[in-house]
Amino acid sequence: MSDKTKTILVVEDVDEISSQMREMLRKKGHRILNAANAEDAIKIAEHDRPNIILTDLDLPTFDALVQLVRAHKDLGNLTVAIIDINGPEVRQTDGLRILSSFDQLDELLQSCVK
């Protein structure tokens, strides 16, 4: 794995969206992990330690995911990001990053230190 390769945990409950996100990120050379809900995401993150968690606001367990990550003794500093091309009015608190494109994700990943 090169220095540019990042491990991204995609948390998405819609298969079509999940597969599109995984494919786009793989083409950029990243290692992709996948979960469909907050509980699975935490288990995977504990085991594989991703650089970032990428999810969306429509995830039914979105709030639980953010709360579980923040409360976790080993994962508390992990960045949780969403990509929303509509740029919603969501505060970027608790390490939550709202991105408007995959280009912004690339910039964020470059700043992530594992």
C-alpha cells in the first residue's frame, strides 16, 4: 500500500449508492471497507482502523454513527465525512466534515494522518 493509499470506511445502506461510492474511491486507489449501519461500522473501524468514515445524512443510523464514533475510546478522533452536493446547512462539529465533491474528499484524505 502506497503512502497515498487511504483506507475509507463507506457507511451506506443503499446498495446502489454504496457500490458507486466504492467504485469511484477504488479508481482513486483507495482501500475501501463497507458497512450498512452504525453498529457494523464501529466493529469494522475497531478492527481495520480506517483513515476516514464516509457516510451520508440519509443513513438511518447517521446520528448513532457519529455518537458512537465520538464516544469510542480509540475512534474518537476519527473524521466522519459526508458528501452532499447540495451543501446543506449543517454545522461542522464533532469532527463531522461536509464535503461538496469527491475532490474535497481527496484534499481531506491528504490531510489525514493514520
